[in-house]
Amino acid sequence: MGSFAFATPVILSALIVLPAIWWLLRLTPPRPKQEVFPPLAILATVLKREETPSKSPWWLTLLRMLMAAAIIFAIADPVLNPRSGTLSSQGPLVLLIDNSWSTAGDWQRRVETADMLIGDAERADLPVSIVLTADATHDAVPGSAAAAREKLAAAQPRPQVPLRASAAEAVVEALNGTRPGTVAFLADGVSTPEDGDMMADISSLSPADVRLIEGDGEGAVALTDVSNTANAMAVTAARLTRDAPARYRINALDQQGRSLATTDIDFAAGAATASAALSAPFELRNDFARITIENKATAGATHLLDDGFKRRRVALLSGDGGNDLQPLLLPLYYISRALQPYADIIEPRGADLSAALPEILAGNPSAIIMADIGRLPADTYAPLQQWIARGGLLIRFAGPRLAAAPTDDPLVPVILRRGERALGGALSWAEPQPLADFPTFGPFAGMPRAEDVRVNRQVLAEPTPDLAERTWASLADGTPLVTTRQVEAGRIVLFHVSAEATWSNLPLSGNFVEMLRRLVQTARAGGAQTATRGSEAGVALPPYRLLTAAGILTAETGAAKPITVAAGQMPVASLDHPPGLYGSEDGFTAVNLLPAGTRLDPVSLSAEGLTMTRDSLIGREAVSLRPALFTLAFLLLLIDGLIVLVINGGFSRPAKAGRGITAALLLALLPLAGLQTESRAQDAKPGDAQALERLDTTHLAYVITGEADVDRISEQGLEGLSQFLTYRTTLEPGDPVGLDITKDELSFYPIIYWPISATAPMPTAAAISRIDAYMRNGGTVLFDTRDQFTSLEGGTSANGQRLQEILANIDIPPLEPTPENHVLTRAFYLLTNFPGRYSGSPLWVEARQDARNSGSQISSSGDGVTPLLITGNDFAGAWAIDANGAPVLPTVPPDDMQREYAYRAGVNIMMYMLTGNYKADQVHVPALLERLGQ
């Protein structure tokens, strides 16, 4: 049950006059009933004294009392779940606002809540200190309400976990001993390890009032772990604990944003975590670029994948087939058992290496592991070396055969001594050697040394000046255990011990599994680029693509710093290293927001000596009952009026009845005239009036795709272009109009903007036919695939494919990029290109000469105006403005002049649509002047 309060409780004191109203109403008799002649009828009525009451009926009095009480309660303004009371006037208002990843969904409500508190402080003449917990720097010095609003308007949610302790420290330092009046903490609902430190800092300020304001926590759903298992992509998600179960849709997307696989993840009632499996073939799973939660546009609901998440194909070769009755002595037994959870194992069909090795190389494996192979067939060396040079990883294990092989083998990373070294035998003075600490470079950096591993035999390397640089692991006596050599784009790695437990007990330890896993992760995956993560320690990778708070990859890197990736470790996001992709187009590492195993626990704040008031964000919870009470009082007034009409004989004769009914209907319809609806004005007009309004004023129109974000940007974009046209030209367009192309009349609009979205429903054949007819009748459609940025990666984007499907059933004319002397380039401004939010895509128009020679029925039907325009530069994204006239989306790259040229391109397009080939005559002006002799 929610809380309840009155906004103006003093008004309730008027209830004490209700008994007086009762007494007055009861003593006031009804108005005498009037009758016309004849006099006998009057006399007959007067004689019936018992039918004329001396007092008002009790039930009518009760009705009027209820009406008076409803009006009194309505004026007192009862509110369900009201917000907290007024601010404390003992000091400045301190606003601690979480702008973390989970606030992206309800950020606008948080801004409205903070603005309401700033307004309260402004009315109380209190300074305001505002701090955002996910920002890198904090300016917590109290200032004016106007400055606080300006800072609030510039604030945006960030793809970060809130750092509340540093924000609270900034407040303590800025106040410098000043006691705040009210400290309002707008929390994202998720607890952090810094909550205790933050509350300690707030307690040290001794505020008069502390408020905790939370949202509903619906946005706090995140992907915490993703792993590519043998049969599926395992996904783990976390949410704030709730009593009710929940189901979310998980999507696996490729680099172009196309959905490759989907599944549902189910949270049981009261569960904070859940798991699911994205089943897909091995090759398809290696194309996954990111995993997302559908309808949860946050950085936490997006998990980026890099080459390290892809499964590798690993081929296993052995010089000795062994005995199947003794599997523990097989050379490949421990290797296959160690790699099965992390890679797909490929085994040769036969023991003939001259036939098996070319077959394996044809399958393009990520790595090849050879266990105790000394000599290979002569015809296999060249293709194997070519495979390594192209980026292959060859891992070899020693054994008796390798120890007896020639020392000039090109497939070993170092020069080996002939024979093997025995440790701990009757003929050796040396004891079995343990492992030394792993060096700080290489893929084994950071691994703990296995104390129980002992090596009894090994092959030795000839000392060379670079032997230490090539050694990734060694024994306690300094002799190498694992050596390596880079061969162009590939690598050769050698274990100086055997792959089974005869030379050492390393294959029996957990270190063997981890060492193999890290080595295989450095290999390329399915012919892709070489993985960056884990290749070398201390590599600093620059930011390549960063994740926004809404879970969108962007090329804007801002103040992000290069990240140093430790071999074998997952990088962690921070303020200096936001989540995203670090590296380059040739290879990158994914940095995700939340580490594996993260739990989302509800925020729980407490501090000794502080009383905290809990409140909710405005916009949904607080409900005023005033409108309902006023409506009830009005209905009671109508009922009272009808009763009075009946008592006074208002329905005694037909004429009077007609007048009474008419009056009653007018009274009933009166409040409906003032009701505000959310429907558009044009929807409420009759068809003829709407047509006249459309014909009287030029409107820019856009196609409603059914996706709220796309349609909002289209409306804001056309609104921005309409204002630009009003300021710069004599054209004053009306409000933009959203069109349902299946039923709305299209002929009212000279041009229709159609943003293409591959995720929107495909238009029906009937809708496409209406668009076809519109273009045949002289209308123009501006198709915007908005994919110039994504198309830079090559290939046709999903939006481009959707446009091809739409145009497949339309008889379109031949197209060409806008020529330099086209009317569009000089219709109003002189332009050389037509940028939007992006600037790389040409503006395609009807090919003028080719169109005249073609058999298309819709070409050049609109007074020389092209029937369709196609771009990928996202015009609406560049034109879009908010209610304050500020741009909604940044241009790529950020450039104010690019946005100016985008507006100019829109002006030229509109002038071209409205004037037809009138401007084309200017092309012939030089020839006309020459003929006139001027």
C-alpha cells in the first residue's frame, strides 16, 4: 500500500462547516411549483398540502453534502505516494546523482526529479551543489540554481559503475565545514563497495535532512559472463533481486548488427542470476561480435566479444599411435583432455603424415600440436611453413624421436642439442628440477608457479644471445622448459618435455591445462585476425570503438586512454578505460563493463546518527486525486440538477422535457470540451478539414517505421529542418507529419522522408504499391539507410539489404550520384556534396540521360524532379533538435560546419522539390546571354 498525503491539508478545516451546510439545506424548502391557468387546477394543487414538503429531502441534502466534501478534499489535493516535503533551510542543497550505466533507461525522470529539487532550492533562496558519481572530475562548490540547471542539462549517463566515495569526498572538500540543509542522493538502485565510505562522508557533514531517491530498478539487468563452450555460447545475466520471475530475450549480433541467434533467459522468483545457452554452429558462433539483452539499451546489457572469445580448431598429431588399452600412456591423451573445454579437436584420419598433414592444413586450423614428432615427410615442410607464416601456431612437445632428430630442424624455435638430459637417475648427479617463476612477458605471465611439478628429462637448447628472450618458462636451474620463435605472422612453440607423464608430471597438473589454454588463445580463430589479448604483456592498446551508456559502439573515444593488457587476464573497465574495443581494425581486445561473477544487489545505505527518508523518482509514482474528486463533484452537480428539474416539474410537459434533456446533455458534454488528449490535432479533424489544412500549409512528412527511437529522430529531424527553412528562406512549413503508408493520403506532401531500418517490420505489398503510385504521380521519396558509418567496414549493411527488398517491387529509374551541375547543387545554396550525420555516402538521384532513354514509367514525371533520392548519411540525425533547439545527436566526426551543410542540403532538396525544373534554366543562362550578345 503506497503512502498518502494532502498537498494543502489546511483546507480540510473547511469540513467543520458541513453540519451548518446540512442545517441550511434542510431548512430551505424547494422552490414553489408554478402552474398556468385554469384557476381550478391551481386550487386543486393547493389543497394537496401534504405533497409540498416544508424541508429539503434528506437524501438530496446528503447528496449536496457529499458534493461539498468532494470539493473540499479536491482543493486540499490528496496525493498517492507523494514526494518528500520541503527542503531544509539550514544550508545548501547537495545533489548526489548516479549517472551510471543502469540509469540510461530512466535518465529523463532523474533529470526531472533533480530539476524539481533545484526549483525548491531556488524558491527557498538556497545554493545548490550538484555532483555526478560516474564523472571523472567533480565541481561540488555550491552555486546558483541556474548554474545547477545548466550542469544538469549537460549531464549524461555514462557506461561506468558509480564511484560514490570520490563524489562524496568532493562534496566534503567543497563545503569546507559548511553544514548542508538537505542531501538528496538519486541512486541507481545498485549497491557498490564504496557505499559505506560515501555514507561516512555524508555523516561527517551532519546534514539536517538526507533523502534516498530511487527508480524502479528495471534497467539494472546486465550480462556478467559469456563463454564459448563446445556446443553453445553460455551466457550469464544478473538483475536486482525481485519476488516475481522474469524473462528476457538474448540476441547474438555480428559486426554489422545482424541477429545471428536468439534465446530466452529466465530468472526464477527471487533469483539474482540466470544462465542460458545460445545454440549455434561452431562457425556461426565465431561470427558473434556482441551479445545483447533485447529492449535493454544499456552498457551493462551489452557484452562485447573479441577474438579471444572465439573457439579454435586445434589439430593433434603424434609420432606414436600408442596402445588404446593404455590410454594414459598415449602422447595426446593429456593434451586432448586439457583442450576439449576450450577448443574443437581435429584428429587425422590416418597415421600417414604425408596424407594427414595436407588434409589438416586444408581445414585451416588455428593451431597444430605435434607430440614427439622428430622428422616430417619432406613434401610437408613447405606447406607447413607457409601455414605458419600466414599466422598459424605450431606447438611441439619433445620426446625420444625429437631428441634424436637432426639439429637443423626448421620447425623448432631454438637450436637443440642432440639427445636428452636425464635428471635424478643412477647416472646423474642432478635432482629432478621444479619450475621457476614464469617471466613477466609471454602468455604465462601472472600464472602462479606449480610447487609440485618435477621434470625428470628434457631436451636442451644451445645457448644463444636471444635464448632468454625466447624462453616463456624455465626450470629452477635456468634451463628452458618452453621456448618460442616468431615466424612472420605465425609462431612456433616447443615444450622441452614430453606430452605424457614419462618425462615429467607437468601433464598431471592444473598448470598444464592453463598453459595450453593460454597458448591456444594466442592463435588466430578460423582465419580471423590475430587476437590481441594475451599476446604479450605490457602492450598498450589505444581505444578503437567505445560503448555508450545506451549500449551502442561509437568511434568517439573522448578522453579514453590506451589500456595495457596483461597476458592471460581479462581487462577491467574504469574511468580511464571505458568499456569498448581497444586496438585497431586488424586486432582488438574487448573491455566489458562488469567482470565475471558480478552480482547486482539492492542499494542499502545507513549511517549512525542520520535519519534517511526514502523517496521515488517523479513521473510515475506520485498520483494526484484532485482531478478525480473534481470530476466526482461535477457528476454529483449534474445529478442534483436533474433531481431539481424533476421536482420542479421540468419534465411535466413535452416542451419542458425537451428543454430539460437538452440542458442536461449540454451540462454532461461541457467537461468533455476541456479534456486534453494525447492524440494529434490532425487525427481529430474531419477528413475535409484535414485535407484543406494540408493543402494550405506545406508539411514535411516521414514514414512511421514502428520503432520509437527511429520515429522520434525523424520527427525531431524534420522539425529542425522546418525551423531552418523558416529562418533562412521564405518557406514556413508546418509541423512534421508522421505517415502510415498503408492508409494515410500521400499526395499532400511534396517529399516523404523514409528512414530505413532492418529491424522494423517489412512494408506490405499494398503499402509498396501506394509508394509506387505516389512516385508515378510526381512525388519524391528520400530513402535514408543511415548506414554510412557501419558500411565503412565493407559489404552491404542490413539497412541497405532492406532497401533493396523494398525497391525490388518498384519500377525505379536508373540512378547516379548527384552530378556537379545538377539542380540540387544550386537550388538555393551552392553545394558540392550532401552530408548528414555522416558524410561519406553520395546522394543518388535519377540518371538524367539514362532515365530519358529508359522505359521506366515513373522517371521524370514530376516536372523534371527525380522520383526518389537515396543516401546513407542519416539526414534526420543531423537535423534533429530537442525542445530547446539543441542538436540531439553528434555528427561523425563532430563538426558544426558539417551540420550546417546538412541543413543546407535539406534546403536545396526542398527547393528542388517545390520549384521543379525552374532552377534548371539557370544552367543555360551563359548560352542565352551569349546568343543575346551580352
